[in-house]
Amino acid sequence: MEKSKVFIYCQVSSCELRNLLDYQENTLRNLICSLDINVVAVVRKVSTGKKTYIG
């Protein structure tokens, strides 16, 4: 049977918190590995999550 596949998305709200991106990714990878699932991609983003509109 084929393994399930996942996409990891990590986000923090400021550059000062960039080290938490490593923590998020590593924590999720460890969990996913224990569930025998394949990681197909990882996105690491620094953003407040607010939408920006250009008028």
C-alpha cells in the first residue's frame, strides 16, 4: 500500500521568531515519521498573516 503524503507549512509572525520555524518543522517531521507518512514539501514563512491590498 502506498504511503500517505503531506505538505508541511510553518509560519511565524516576525523575523525575531525565525528560530521557531526550525522547531515547527522538526516537530512535525518527527510526528509524521512516527506515523509512516511521506513529506513531499515544506514551506517556511515569516508573515503576520494579514492581507495587504494595493489600491
